[in-house]
Amino acid sequence: MASTLEYPSALKVRPLTGSIGAEVFGVDFSREIPDDVAEEIRQAFYHHFVLVFRGDRQPGQEEQNRLAALFGEPETIPLLAALGVEQTAITLQAGLKVAGSEDGLMLETAYTAYKAELQNIGIAGEFDGWHSDSTFTPWFHRVAVLRSPVIAPVGGDTSFASLCAAWDGLSPTVQRWLSDLRAVHMIPLGLKEGINVAGYGKEIEQRFDDAFPPREQPMVVLHPETGRKVLFLNPSDCVHIVGLKRAESHALLRFLAHHVASASFTYRHHWQPGDLVLWDELTVLHRAPDDYAPHAREVVRITAGRVVPTAAPADC
């Protein structure tokens, strides 16, 4: 459960649920952030996993970068970096084709085919988009920051689920069993086509494939700053639990994915003008329901910092 913290400065933090998310007031991202305020933001982030910053005007790239930089240098995601893409901002509209945009990389073709492909592997198709970003890579980003230049009049929310709270919600018996298990994570079917890897040429495509083979990850990891245990599950990339038969693995993954998506561990963010949303890429799943058609929706994401999942000792 999220803990109540004392904030000695003008920063005001209001928890949004008992397990994940807090609203933050009193930060002006149009100017440099004082060190003491930056540290308060970090401490709030480590305890609430998702922070929502409310502003009185629409934030731009500079404000978004300034927030992300509190946790490391903003940089592009590993998948796109492997293709030679250097832009740190990704504009998300309705899909996954790489194109230029004023704010950086744009993903703009139909998402429907990609989601259909996900149903062919693992458990992704059953859980309507819950995922974390690229857990089959050697490392991934510590944080992501989202802003929404175009907010749909209805729908278009972004939802988040706490993997720390999900772990705490399991019985001690299941926790002990999971502590020794590892899972295989791999590139979902359709993702390469979605970002047009073949269009970069055969040499780069081969280098891309070599960089991202299937990867085993521990199923229980440690939060880097607090030492809390994290149920490390990613429905979009996780395809098998090592040492289990296929039916056993699928049944356990289905149970855990349903467990993580429980309302007890989730927060659904309804966008307002002026919002910046920061989340933990290691301990949080996110999703964007397709409930805003035929209206326009646009979000811009920045990622920063690096983290490698560290297995939690069974007795900690």
C-alpha cells in the first residue's frame, strides 16, 4: 500500500488511491527545479509509482524533458535506438508506423492489426493492452513521462497497475513459489512489422534480431530504491515460465495477469489540459483503452534513466 509521507516544502502530494498514484501540486516545470524539490519528487515517486502533475497551461517538450531528467538523461527506447533513431520524444496517435513529427518520432498507422498479432503468443490478447515497455531488452528505462496535446472529449484515459501492490496481495504460499521462478520474455509477434524494421534494410534487421533474442527474467524483482518486492509480469512480452509445462505456465500467467489488473491495484487517469504524468517502468503496467473513437487523441512520451531487473532474494 502507498505510504503517507511528510513534505516539508511547498510541494503538495495527494494520493489518488491506496495502492498507486498521487497528484502533485506546486511544481513549476517552466524553470529549473531546486534540488530539494527534485528530491521530494523522487521520494514521492518511489512510494506512489505514478505521479500526476497538474498545471494551468499545456506543458511542452521542455517541461516534459525537465521532469524526466530528474531520473536520468532522456533517451530513445532501446528498440528504436537499435534502428538508429535518436529522437527521445515519441508521439502516439493510433498506431505504430514510424514517421516524422514536430515533437519527434510519430507512431501513426492502425493499431488493430498489431493487437491481433499479440493474441497469437503468450497471454497478451486476453488482457486488453496491459503492458510495460520492452521487458525482453537487456535494460529498459527507469521512468516514462506522458503529456497529451490532444485530449479526446470522451474516453482516451491512461490506466496504471502497481506490481508492488499486486505482489503484496498474493498469499505467502504463492509468493514463496514465485520467488524461485523465471519467465521468458520476447518480442511480440507483429511488433517488428509495426515499427517497419524491414524497411531499414537486411543488415540492420539482422542486427536488431541479434540484439533482442528471447530473454529470461526473474518473476520477483526488487524496487531499486525502497527494496520492496515487485511481481515482474508483462502480459505483452511474457510467453513462458521456465520449468513448467506449457499448460501450467499459461494457467499461472493468466491468473497473475488477472490478479495484477484488479481494481485494488490500479489507477485510471482522466486527462486534463496541463497534465504531466510520470510512471515507474519497472513496477507499473499501463494501458490506453480504445474508447475514444471517432475522436482524436494524441500523447507524447519521453523516457529516461536505465534499470536492469534484479532478482529478489527469497528470504528478503
